[in-house]
Amino acid sequence: MSHFDSLPWPYPIKYGEQTNYDADVLVLGGGIAGVWAAITAARTGARVAIMEKGDTRRSGAGGTGCDHWQWAADNPGSGVTPNELSNALVANHGGWRNGMSTYIQCASGYETLLELEAMGAKVRDVDDEFAGAPFRDEKTKLLYAYDYDNRFVIRVWGANFKPLLRMECLRRGVQIVDRVNATTLLTENGRHGARIAGAAGVNTRTGAYVVVRAKAVVLATNRPQRVFTFSSEHRGVTAFRGASNVGNGHAMAWRIGAEFTMMEKTIRSPFASPYSYPPYGSGNAINTWYPCTIVDANGKEAPWVDVNGKVLTTVEERCHPAEGQKFFIMGGGNASQPHPGLKQYGGPRLIPDLEDRMMRGEFTPPFYADMTSMPDYERRAIWGLMVGQEGRTRIPVLQTYSEGGFDPARDMLQTYDFIRGHGMREPVAPQERTFGEIGVSGGMMVDWDMMSNIPGLFGAGDLLFGAQDHSHAATTGRYVGARAALHAQGKDFAGISEEQIVRDKERVYAPLTAKPDSLDWKELNAGVARVMQNYCGEVKNAELLSLGEMWLADIAANEVPRLAADNPHKLMRALDVADILTCAQMIVAASQRRKASSSTLHFSRLDYPDLDPPDWQKFLVIRKGETDIETSYRPHGFWGDLEANYAPRAAENRSALRHKVSSAA
Amino acid sequence: MNHSPVLATPNFPTPGRPVIFDPDVCNGCNLCIVVCPEDVFIPHPTKGGLPIILFPEECYYCGACVDDCNRKGAIRLNHPLQQRVRWKNKKTNEHSRLR
Ligand SMILES: Cc1cc2nc3c(=O)[nH]c(=O)nc-3n(C[C@H](O)[C@H](O)[C@H](O)COP(=O)(O)OP(=O)(O)OC[C@H]3O[C@@H](n4cnc5c(N)ncnc54)[C@H](O)[C@@H]3O)c2cc1C
């Protein structure tokens, strides 16, 4: 049967029918941060529900894998302290990184990993596949990546983490509400900026309306996507992130008056291009493929150098700090790393002028990733452990290429560097930007409890400002689950306004009414993206940005009402695009208000060309007030002493836990 | 002239066939429909029939459907032609590509 034969919708239609739940802690988004938050909240004895748009077994950016457990400075092998590492990570991002959540990540990464292990995950080389390898600790059997001296990034078998975490949620009695797209945060009596009362959502298969009353809500819906570029055609296996993470949480929280920061940071999109290759699926030497040997068409090796420019002659030398350097952060040399970082923390990489050398005839393209000549343990670590456990590589890369005949001990995988881009990256036009596809980006402003300015509204994972990584999502989720549960203790439910519900139902079901001049969600997405490319691209000034504001407002007023959807799935996508539009408006508003250019934020204003003026080295915070957008600022490092703020809360969290994680055995 | 039946159908999106089901192995249990994070499939109207790829262009090739399938070989990913990678045998210099 072709999928163009018109079929009846396979699920019962329940538009407008309402189901109600109650929870002490409601988690919106059952990705990595969400399931961890739910597990920890449930371990305190709280009644917990998760509302997830997809299915919690595999949903979210970490749903099918994680190969690097980043920045676990609390692991027994680490050569750096959590304080040292989080301060380095913040400094490496010019001060624009979430010091609080980064500290939680650095200080509890290993602790969290041990809980995951108790749930049945493989986090160490128990099968002795890598016995004797220089990145292995023979006693603990932990495997490390990048800096083999300082050992704070752990290689893990993450392709199954998500299903295991979901099982743990079920064992802990968490109410999982899958296939419900959260659309609306409810506040006390519907008042703007008031304390949280719960959330509403729409089932993506039946169209039913779901209301959950809650004393605390944890937002864990990742970040906006598709704000600057959108094409459903040709994207295929080059897509980096799934279609469901579009910034619904950002838009929902914005509507009720939550604060956001760093929203003006957008970068040239490394993965937007449909003309690219599968992420982690072409030859390269960064991230998952670190420290792969690269050779040219004649088999000539491309040199690696350390941060001082010293040429490194062996594979092993690529995994140690340079002379005079205590430790390094990542390495690989870094087409895919949006911010070049400080020299002090730079890692080994391919020689930076490789392209010039090729142009001069010293190397002949195309280049290949040559694992055949690498030590066997490094080859097996890249191909099989890292490529295989890394997000969406086990099936699309490892299995598909292996079945297609690729053998890393015999074959060299072509890179497309210098013939069409760098690493996993394509050369993209300046206007083809991305908000949060990669790197740290803008998000919800929170305090040390990971709570926003809306009482009872918490955040975790990639949704937080200035944050990223799987282990960050896991550790902040785990931390916030306890904070939210403690917040809920002894509280009553806030009153829900029936009027807010009625208004919301009108809004969310509006696309179901057929219109003579209806507009499809895809066209609206492309239309919003075009406005952003033109008026909030690499070139910005007050004039362009106000035109952007004007045209986005025009779309909101005149095009969104034309949105049409003829089934619950398309209704989800239609509401998503309306939220993408809201996120676009947040980005333009922040960009208009930063009156200076910034290197780390990849932000350049023609009318304020001064790069990084000291006055503007601060977080710009925006929120939707009752009438206008309100602006405020926080200095870099506003979180104060990391350890002093973290330690008492972590201790309180620990003592709130009444149950251990289940031991899978 | 021999030809297939002539039908008034719109164009396929590209890619339009992110996964391929093997009708001899797939038993239509629909587990792939349960796990797909983007909900690109719907069940076949006939019980036991192959799942239908309703929204092929929303697939992001995460591979969950293949990974979680209980019947090996029932589903495989079908990389778009323009995104199939190339490699070379180091000894023989023979060039290959993903097929
Ligand atoms: C291909 C890929 C590979 C990666 N590999 C690594 C790695 O090896 N190491 C590493 O450290 N990091 C890695 N990352 C990053 C890491 O996966 C993310 O940082 C992490 O998953 C973020 O967790 P999160 O919970 O914030 O978001 P997610 O895990 O994406 O979860 C968000 C969840 O919210 C749901 N959701 C969204 N909107 C709604 C709504 N309106 N209502 C209900 N639910 C909603 C989504 O369906 C999703 O399940 C990778 C990312 C990608 C895309």
C-alpha cells in the first residue's frame, strides 16, 4: 500500500476531551533530564508524572546513545577537581556558560553514573575488551577519552541508557504520559508570572486534552530548533536532532513570564545542510572519532600538533596535555566546536593549515580516516564503542556501514573535508544559522535550585541557559528532581483558572478548523526561518532587527490564524511552529537589546561594532512582562562560589531520598 | 508498451523511504510504531500488515525502530542516495560505497 492512498486515521479522535492528573512534581519532556528528574523526585516519595511528546523509551537527543560521559571530575581517576574543571569550562566560553549547572555536572557526574550502573547500564569495561589500553584504568575498568592523564571524560555504552532509565521510572511508580505534547504552563488562577499550578497538553495521536495539576513543574524540553533553517526535503540522515525538540518549553515559559538569557547567541549552523553526511558517519578526527589518523589520497598522514604547535608523531601523543599545560578540554581541532576556546585549554589537533598545504600541493584530496594503521584498541574504541554508542550511530552508522561491507581494519572512510566543508560540517551561508543545535546556547534563567523566577517552575538539561551534554542533562535532572520535590513538600495545589483552560483550548485546537486559505506547518516554518535569515542573520543592526520584529509580528497576526491541521500529528507540528515563531521573537528581542558585539556569542552588530566591550560582558536577561518585554542584567559569575552553594543543597537532596535506585540484578 | 497502472499521485518527498521492511520477516507487531520518537509510522489497517510510513520526511534516522525490533532483519534503514558514504580498501585501493 502506498502511503498516498488515503487511509482512515488509525487512532480514536478525542479532540477537546479532557483527562486530569495530579502530581507533586510534573516533568515536561521525558528525555535524559526529564527521566532523571522523575526518578529522583520519586525517590523522595513524591508523586511524579512525566508528560512526553514522543515515547520515553527512545525520545530526546540522548534517546539512542551517549558515548562520552563528559566532565565527571568526581570520578576516582580524575586529575582535576570539579571546581577547577567547571571554572575552566566557564572561562573557555568567555564567561557565558552556566556555572551552576556545569558545577553540578562536574561534581556529580560519576555519582550519577554509578546510579545508572545500578540500573543495569554498562559504564566500565567489565568484559575486558580493552585490557591494557592506555585509556583504561585497570582497577576500576573505567575507560577515558581525550586527556589520558587527567581522565575526566568517561567512555560509556550509552545506546541503552534511555530504555533503562524508563524502566527505573516505572519501578519508582512514575506516571508516564507518553505522546502528549505539552502546550501550556498553568499559573495560579491564570495570573501572569504567578506561581506554577500545572500544565496542559494535547495527545499527538488522539487529540485529547490533558491537564496535570502540580505543585512543582520541571521543564526538560531541550531547545528551539529550525528557527533559521528549515527544509523537510533532502534532510534525511544528515538531520542531527529530531523534529520534536523545537523549544516548546522556551515558548511556554516565556508566555507566563519566565526569564531567559543568552537568547541572542546564534551560530553558523554546522548541521543544517541537507547536503552533508550522517553525523559521526564520515571520516573525521573530532569528538567521537578522536584521535583518528587522517591520510590523503596517497596515504600520506596529515600531521597532528599540540597547542604549542609541536608536531606529534604517535597516536598516543594525541591524548596528553602539551608541555606546561595541566589538562586540555576536548581537542580534535575543531571545525565542529563553535567557539574556539582559550589556548590554555586547547587540545591536540590536526595541523591547522592542512587546507593551505593541500592547496599548495603538499597533500592530495580526498582525505580518509585511516583506522587501519592505528593501535587495535584505538580502532576498536572509535569503531564499535564510540561510533556505536554515540547518539544515533549504532544503527545508522555502525550497523548500516558494517552490513554494507565497511571494515575499519581494512578500509579507510572518506572525509569530505576541504572538498565540501570541514569534519562533519558543511560550508554554510552566513544567514544559515542555528540557535541550539550544537554548543551551549540560550535558555531559561535559574537560581541555585534550578528554579526560574516563576515560583515552582524548574528547569534541567539543555533547556537551561549556557549548558549542554548528556551527563549535564542527567546530573541536573537528578539534582532538580530532588529540589522540585522538596519545594512541593507541604504545599497545596495552586488554583487553576477555568478561563485559562477555555482560552487555551481555543488556541490549541484552532488549526483544526478548515480555512479557505489554509497554511501548512512546513510553509509557516520556512516563512519564519526566512525572516530570521534576513533580519537576524550574521549582519545585524537596529533597523534590520526592528524589521525582523515587525515581520514576525505580522506572521503571528496574519499567518498563524491560517494554520491548518487535519489530524492530531499535524496539529502537534502546527503548534510546534507557532512556538518556533515565539522563540524567534525571543531571539530578535534579545538581539535588539544587546548593544555590543560579542565573540563568544557569535554576535555582531554593525551599529555597535566594538567587540567584547567590558561593559557588556554580562548576561542579558529578558522576560515578557504583562505589557512589555522587560530587560535586566546579571554579571558574569553571578552564581558566586560554586562549591559553597552546591554542597549544602546536594547534601539536602541526598538526605531527602527515601529509596535507592533499583539494582537491575 | 508495458507500464505500471497510471495514477494521479503527488510527488514523494525526498527522502521518501527512510526504512525498508522485509515482508518475510516483519510480523506486523508494531513495536517500531511504539518506540519511534517522531511517530512517523502508523499501523497497517489489517492486523499483522507492515507498518505504514506516513511521515517519511520527519524521520531522523535515529535507528530506534531497527534497534528495538525483535525480529532481526525485519526493518533496515535506507540512507538517501546522496548521503551514502564512500570508502577505500587501504591495500588494494578498491573504492566502495554504501549500497
Ligand atoms: C546525535 C546526538 C548525539 C549526542 N551525543 C552526545 C554524547 O555522546 N555525549 C554528550 O554528552 N551529549 C551528547 N549529545 C547531547 C545530549 O544528547 C543532550 O545534551 C541531552 O540529551 C539533553 O538532554 P535533555 O533532557 O535536555 O533533552 P532531550 O534528551 O532531548 O529530551 C527532551 C525531551 O523533551 C521532549 N519534549 C520536547 N518538547 C516537548 C513538549 N512540548 N511536551 C512534551 N515533551 C516534549 C522530547 O520529545 C524529548 O524527549 C548528543 C546529541 C545528539 C543530537
